[in-house]
Amino acid sequence: MKHRLDRVRELLKRELGSIIVRDLKFDAPLVTISGVDITPDLKQAHVFVSALGTEGQRREAILLLEHHRAALQAEMAKRVVLKNTPYLNFKLDDSIERGTRVISLMDEMGLEELPPEELEEDDDGSGN
């Protein structure tokens, strides 16, 4: 059953992404579907959306998706044949922004990645 849910998640992610690119226009420079989590009964789908841009542009992207939820679900029902078309719940995924923030903080502190040679020297088990 778990493999079926994984396949359904990926299918919903791919189809929603193509529907959104074709039908909706956003103010945010980049809006992507970063993941889909679906309940085992296939009735609810949590769609994680990454949106780059200002806080207002990201909020606007989620509001636009929520506004067009019925049309997106109807189009999804045409493309993906399931017993029940899942109810789409859109959630903002800020993991990309958090990762970018961590990298910029590391750059500010002057931390850089160690070359592989230095990592091997530090990991020789001598404890020094």
C-alpha cells in the first residue's frame, strides 16, 4: 500500500505542477509544488508550495491557489483517475528560503566547506 501512496503523491505533484503552470499567473517570480502528502484513504492531499519573492507575493500565491481550488481539483479529476479526487490543502513550504538563509549566515560568518582532503585528515580517529 505504501508504494501505491508514493506513486499517487508523485503523480499528483507532477500533474498539479503542469496544471498550475498552464492555467495560473503569479506575482511571485517562481512558484513550484515541492511535495504532496496524501492521506491513506486518498480523500485529503496536503500540497506544499514553494514560492520565491516577498512575503506578500508568497501569501498571494497561496491565496490564488486556494481561490482556484475547485477548478484545480476538477482538472485533476480529468487527468488522474482515482476513486475519490482528493481535497487539496495548500501549505506554504519555506524550506528553500530557510536553506538559503542558513547558507547566507554561514557566508557572513566566513564558514566555508572544507576540502575533502581536510575532512579525511580530521576524521582519522586520533581525536586531535
